[in-house]
Amino acid sequence: MRTDISMQDAIFITFPNGDRREFPRGSTGLQIAESISGGLAREALGVKVNGTVMDLHRPIEQDAAVQILTWNDDEGKEVYWHSSSHLMAHAVEALFPGAKFGVGPAIEEGFYYDIDIEHTLTPEDLEHIEKKMAELAKEDKRFDRSVFTRQEALDFWGAKGDQYKIEMISEFPDDEIISCYTEGSFTDLCRGPHLPSAGRIKYIKLLNVSGSYWRGDAKNPQMQRIYGITFPKKKELDEYLVRLEEARKRDHRKLGRELDLFAFHDVAPGAPFWLPRGMVLFRELQQLIRVLLDGADYEEILTPILVKKELWEQSGHWQHYKENMFLVEDGEDQIFSLKPMNCPESTFVYRHRVRSYRDLPLRYSELGTNHRNELSGALNGMFRVRQFHMDDAHIYVRPDQILDEITALLTLVDRFYKIFGFEPYYKLSTRPEEAMGDPSLWDTAEKGLSDALEANGIDYKLNPGDGAFYGPKIDISVRDALGRSWQLATIQLDFQMPERFELEYIDEHNERKRPVMIHRAIMGSMERFIGVLIEHFAGAFPIWLSPVQAAVLPISDQFIEYGREVQLALRAAGVRVELDNRNEKIGYKIRDWEVHKVPYMLVVGEKERESRTVSVRRHKEGDLGARGVDEFLDLITREIADKTL
């Protein structure tokens, strides 16, 4: 223990490994990092103090648990990318004087900033902004935090004529201290935290620019959103750009067209037209989920698509979600809505008759059609649509059944994703600002979810303020073949809906009690899940899911009849098989089916007809040699049944 610091001036810092050391009061994260051998200070990007991420320059005044954040930490990357968005805004202001700025957050990979300038940005402009960012980074100016009063902030951004910042500041309480950061000549409204200085930002790539409405509202001015990414090492940027190019090749919109899976048309913006091969994916996934749910004691229901607004008023969606709903008037002064979700209607199934405590849990699944009024500029293939299908379920339980039911759901989710080779990871999303209902019920619900995660030994991250307006949720994500994260499944605990719809069951003492409602989706929307699968597998689906599992390729017209015999034999065994009887050379047929990523190609000619065999080719593997038809049937049907990857 150090003896040169008086106890009054000393604080104790506890590190993640449990070590506890004494430091002078007011020590910064950077000073603490400098005291640790191994060059940690050079790698430090931020510091987490008692769970809160802070600038490395901020003094620590009390005993605290401290973690120095580096590029290896998600929070470290977030600090790095958020600081990069400020550096980009600085460069934009330098190149386009008078630019006005919306928001510029870090995102899953990289950052963006919404800007308002009269000039329409081009790829060449992005190159100029990149170059300016590099110049500013070399100046290595500090990110310095300062605070303004509300009036000082209004005066500062009023002088700049930035109505977006003024609007944000005007919404702050009168007595709120407003945090700002200055880097060089650029000052931005921001809570932080930020890097110690801009020189930490080394390798820069601005990716694209798109249109965005201020605050996502089409009634507001349209801005330009610049996306970018930065890295501390050139190798990491190079690897990212390779992944980005691979992602372009895997784009589900491109592959959806090439593989004849679905199409989009202006007559129905944001709603896919499913083509026959795409419907195979759709049906196979529905069949898979139904088999799993049948084994888990679910009952399937189907509720109306068009519902009176009174339902949504009672559920709270009218107050919290109306702008996302498609409204319909029936000519008799009644307003209906296409349902954006299934949960309120499931309560009518629950209330269909009196429920006993012995009936619970009740598990209602629904593969329902939903509609949400997404902004046209936000539509993005299958990833953001207006019409979609949820593999939804609503489960009604007694309070004492919550832990067991969520445990069963976590097991079901894990089992489902393992089929596709995914390893799920978890976040607990808590009460948002616009939450509905009694805060004490929210506390109970959040504790129920965290208890379930901990009881099952599941590591999770807290995602504060990102719950649904009616309840907290466990968000479950996976990483695809390119390492990209996708949030898919969700488990939500809801005490609000049973209150609003006055749901009851009769307990063992013949008293009326309120059930708890669990919302869950495993795939999320089927459209988005299929989009993720297309990109994850690059269109080369596992054989059980592949729209065409085998193609029979006669070498010439004289072997079409034998090819048809092979086709019928496979089709009789349940294999999805096509006969390619085009008048084309066999080499062309093989190349074409390779492009269409069919798992097996069965070449038939004189030798195969005489020996009653097929010459088997596997996608990307080439020739596997001759097999008897029955032998190949045994191979492919076992592979389909086992759902091998």
C-alpha cells in the first residue's frame, strides 16, 4: 500500500481482475492506465467507472471499480466511432461553411452524421471529406468537454443558425447543464464520452451517403446522412473492406433476383411478391417452427388483420404507435387499422372462456400477417418492409411460472438457432422513456427477466431504455458468416396488457388473479430472417432448406427419358428436383446450376442409363463419382432429414 498519500486524498480503484490499488483523489483514467505496465495507456480509448463509460481525462473522485477500455471492448469501439463522427462533422464544416448538423452516433460498425447543406454530396465529396479528416487527425487536438447553461447553448448555436441543435436544446429542462465537446475549432453538442484526442483516429473510410428525414419524420426537412468507419490499424480497415465487398456479393436483394426467390414492385412498396422458389423457404421455415412448437405444447391461433381503432386505444398502441399504423375508414365513420402486431388480439382468445390456474401456462402461437407504415426512404429489401409475417407467440402464465417458462423459451431459441449454426447472444432491454404503466410493474418484469438469464447461466449485456413501451425484453442476436450482428429473437415480459384488458384466472382459492403475458418471437419477422439466411449462406442453403435440392442434367436429348425416370424416383421420395431438358451443352448446364447454387447435380448419359446410376456433382465440390439411384436417394434423404449444414 502506498504511504505518500493521506487517507483524505486517497481513493481505492478496483480493477476487473479483482486487484485493488490506491491512487490520489482526482486521478484520471489516463493516469491510471499510465500506471499499468504493458503500454495500456497507448491503447486506452475510454474508461468505465462503476459501469459508466467516461472520458480518460475526467477525474475520479471516489472509490470505484474501473476498467480501461481499448479497441478490444465494444464500449471502446463505440467511443472511437462516436469521436470519429465528430471529426467527420468538423471536416464537413471546414469544407462546407454554414453546414448544420443533426445527430451523429456510433452504430454497430462505424458511425454516421446527419447534415444539412445545400450541396448534394457525391463520391468525390466523400473523398475530400476523408482527406480533411486525416489532416485534422494529424493535428491531434484534444476532445475537451465543457458545459453550457441552456441559454448559453441557445446563444451559441443560434449564432451559427443551426436550427437542429436549437430544437434539441429547447427540449432540455431550464436548469439542465448542457455538455459540449470541442476538438480544434469545432464544438458539438454531446454527452460524450470521447477519445483523449483526434490523433487516435488513424484509418478512415467514408462509405456512402443517403437521404434521411430529421428525427425520422417525413414532415421534417430532409438531410444527408454520411456513413463511415475508422480503425486504429490499416490491416483492420483492409479486412473490413474485403468483408464489405463480400457482403455486396451476398446482398439478399441481388441474390433474391438471381435465385428467383422474390420480387418487389412499385404497386406494393415494401411488400415482397414471393416467387415459387422463395415460397419453398417460407414454407420450410414455417414447417420447422410448427414442429418445434407442437413439441413444446403450443396451440396455434389466427386473428384478424383489420381491427377497429378501439382495440389499439385500449392496448396503448394508439397513443404510442399510431404513426406506424395503416389506417382505414369504412365509409361509416369507423376507423380501422391493419394490425402492426398480434398481441392485443390474442387477449380475446384468452378471454374466450373462463380460465383456471390449472389451464396455465397457455401458449398461443400465431404466424400472422402484420403491416407497419415504414417511411419509404427506410425500406430496405427484406430487412425493412411494410408487410411481414411474425412467428409470434403469446404465453399466459401465473407469476410463479415465469422463471420456468422463460427458461423453456431460452432453450427453444438456442435449439432453433443451432440448426443454422448460429450462436445466440443476449441483451436485456429495460424501461424506455415513453413507457406505459406502473413503474413498479416494470421493476418486477425487469427482475423476472434478469433472474431467468442468471438462473440459466447466460451472460448478457444491459441495454438501458430500449424495451418496448409495454414491457422489458430479452433481445437475442446472432452473428452471420461475415461476423455481422443481427437482432432476431425477442422475449418480452408484459404486466401491462393483462391489466389493460382485465385478463383473469381463478386461482386455487377461487379468487380472481391477473396472469402475466410473455411475448416471444424466434425468427422475428420471417422476411427479415430469410434475408439474413440468404446473406449468411450466400444463397447456398443447407439442402433441407434449398428450393431445388437436386437437378438432373441429361447430356443430350436422347437421355431425357432416363433423366425423367431419375427425377420421378427422387420426387416420389420427397426430394425437390428439376429436370434440365434444355438443348444446351452439359458444361453450360453445370455452370448455370452452380450459379443457382443447387446442392446436387446428377449428370446422366449412356453409361449412367446402362448401369442405372447417376454421376453426382456437389455444389462447389465438383464430381463425387457415380452412385446408384437408390444409393444416392439414401444419401440425400438422410442429409435432408438430419438438417445438416
